Amino acid sequence: MAEYDYDLFVIGAGSGGVRAARLASETGARVGIAEEYRVGGTCVIRGCVPKKLLVYGSRYGDEIEDAKAFGWTCDGVRFDWPTLIQNVRLEVDRLNGLYTRALENSGVDRFLTRATVAGPHEIKILDRDETISAKYILVATGAHPAMPEVSGREHLISSNECFQLEALPESIVIIGAGYIGMEFASIFAGLGVSVTVLYRGDQVLRGFDMDLRDGVAEAMRDRGIDLRMNTQVASINKDGDGYRVALKDGGTNSASLVMAATGRVPNTTGLGLQQAGVELGWNGHVVVDEYSKSTVDSIYAVGDVTDRKNLTPVAIREGIAFVETVFKDKPDTMDYDFIATAVFTEPEIGTVGLSEEEAREKYRAVDIYKSSFRPMRATISGRNEKMLIKLVIDAESDKVLGIHLLGPDAAEIAQMAAISLRLGVTKAQLDGTMALHPSIAEEIVTMRQKWEAPKLSEGSDA
Ligand code: NDP
């Protein structure tokens, strides 16, 4: 008789949990997994994948407009939201099926219900009122949208509900200017919705390089999005068919919908973790060591529930490292440096490495190279768009510390740039790389002129 029912029990079938369950099962371990919603997790069901499909959908309007200058006749063009959202849902269903079959094929037992931790080796399966045991428990329950504590918060939708909308609103107010707020602002604006973003800070996308933040804000304003900084919401009230948002400075805003994009909270409430001895952090995240082990030896956690780097590929890699460490006896830790990330706004952000501000804090001397130019296709389309490419260099070692891009294909370029940064590329090596002409990315290897902060002229009283 085995000591435990399972060698591994995973709670949460998102990107990290599914990968860990499948890989552990491939080692011959007996694995169970519980999921209370749909197999696939945030990324597949109501995050990255459906969001990126909406991004694609939202960009066709501009492309069709631009096509005219290239000789295309585009009369009678119309957009139909039900077609787009229905097709997005079909794709989500397809991926949900793929994930489910992958689990089945790898011999993992699936429990499509909520499970909680009942002890260091015990898991309670809720709909069966049954407790099962496992040598190891992996918590991979992800996170959910945080809703701000404002009066009328029950009127707010989150990004989750955006995928459930049966009709597009005429106008929307979005609270928060992080990844989700900015991406949905671009999506809705691209589909013809009037968009206002209310942000409590000085500039959107806190934590990103300042040139990217300024550049994307300017470009989004040019596209008609009303970005309001230093603005805090006091209350939200129903007003006819829509809502009235009262601001703390006394102003008001009316819109058909109000969306909160104010961060995400790890899913640990009611999971029984603290009772089992697992330490939770300030926002409820599971505190783990470099091997993703919690403060209880048999309980590990990966992905957004640990609030390290909340990105899908990171959760997957954490799941892989967990299996290497625990089931293959090859202790494996994560390297969180040089993780490329994108914000799928219009224009798009792609970035890897340190921002200029971070680099100046960590290094004695930093060189900056910047290029801002009109992408070639805009010369004919006439669109007022600019590409920004910025390199952050350690002046002493010549190492490239960061590459930041704003404009077409920024995400694709940042992914490739991440490889060279991980390999420790220097500015001289970039300079020695032949340009691919004509392309946007060639600018990365052709910039020779260091950027100097503009000097104040003599007698200037600025
Ligand atoms: P972020 O933390 O990126 O942004 C939250 C925004 O809401 C910030 O502007 C923040 O302001 C503001 N905010 C937070 N709390 C309040 C409050 N109480 N009242 C008013 N404003 C508030 O979170 P998101 O929800 O946008 O995204 C969550 C995570 O999901 C991201 O961090 C990212 O890891 C992941 N993600 C990644 C994507 C990608 O890779 N493309 C896409 C979408 C999500 P302040 O800056 O002042 O804190």
C-alpha cells in the first residue's frame, strides 16, 4: 500500500499547474489535479490569448484605413463585435479542449471542482466531501482582478467580463493604467469606443522606461484616448443606461461601462494554506524560496499565486523547475533576469532589461542611445506614427542593460533582443552586427550617436 493517494496533487489547472502535472506524471509519479473553473487558467481562458485576439481585431480599422493610400478600395467596411467575440470564444474552447486532452493523455487524474489544503499532505475535494493525500502539493491557483474600494464598486467590471460582453459599449471609463488598463484602452478605442483612462499617478505604466511611458501616452492621446493623470475615483453611480464616475477633485465622467484594471490578487483566500502552516505575504501570495517551496516542506507554489513575475511563460518555467527539483532530483532555480515583456497597446511596447532609471540607480555610468523615426509604411499611409528604439548601456563594461521599443512589432523584436541580452551582448557587438535593410529592428545595430540630455541654454530661467 502506498503511503499517499498521490505523489503530487496540483491545485489549479492553469499554465504552471498543467505543465507541472504533465511533466511529473511523465516521470511515473501518480498525479492528480483540481480545477474549479476551466482547464487552461487565466492566460488561455480570460487573459493573454483572448486578449491578443481582441488586439488583432482592434487593429484592422487602422490597417484598412492605411490600405487606401496603397491603392486598395475599402468601401462599406463595417465592424461586428458579435462575430469577433464569438470567434474568440470558439478559439478559447478549442484551447481548453487541447489542455484537457493533454492532461488526459499524460495520465493525470482530473478533479473538476474546488480543492483546498487540509494539511501538509491532505487535500479536500469539495464536491465529493472527500479528503485525499499526496506526498507533495503544488498550489498553482493564479490570481483574480483586484477591485478598488470605492463607493459603487459593484458597478465595476474587470477584464474577465470584457470577454462576456454581448455588445460593445459606446463609451468606457477604465480605472488604472497598468498592463491591462492600457491594453483594453487600445482595444476598445480601436473598435470605435470612446475611452477615458483615469490614473492616480503622474504617468501611465509605472515601472517601465520613462521614454516608453511618455511615448505611449502621447500616441494614445493622438488616437483620441482621454488619458487623465493624477485622478482618483470617489464613487460610481448608475445614471440612466450608463454610469457616472465622481472624481475626488470634484469632476465627473459619464460612460456606458466602467472597468477596473487595478492589479490582481493571488487566489489564496479560503484555501486552508495558513492553517496548514504556509506563510502568506502582504497581498496573500504564497511565500516561497528559490525552489518554489513554501514554508511547509511538502507544499510548493508556482505562478501568479506567488506574485513573483506574473507572466505565463514564467509560471510554466517555474512548473518545470519544480518537477526537475522534486521529481528528477535535479535542483533547478529560476533566472528572473532579462525577461522580455510586451504591452499590446497601440502602439505596442516591447522591452527587456533595465529601464534607464533603474540602470542609473545601479550603475555608475550609463550611456543612452535613442532613435525616434517614422516607420517606412507611414510615409505612404500618412499615419502620424513614430517608432522609438532605446538602448541602455553600462558605460564601463559596454554591456547592453536594456532595450526598449515602442511601435510596430515591438514585442517580436524584444523577444529576439532578450536572447542577446542574456548572452551578455555589448554595444560593440551590436555595432558589429550587419543591419537587415529595410527593417525597423536594424536601428538596434546602427545607432552610433550617444544621446545627451539637452543642456539648458545660458540665461535660461527654466
Ligand atoms: P498592474 O499592476 O500592471 O496595474 C495596475 C494599475 O492600477 C496601476 O496603474 C495602479 O496604479 C492602479 N491601481 C492599483 N490599485 C489601485 C486603486 N486602489 N485605485 C486606483 N488605481 C489603482 O496590474 P494589471 O491589472 O494591469 O495587470 C496585472 C498583471 O497581469 C500585470 O502586472 C502583468 O504581470 C500581468 N499582465 C501581463 C500582460 C502582458 O504581458 N502583456 C497583459 C496583462 C496582464 P499604480 O501604478 O499607482 O500602482
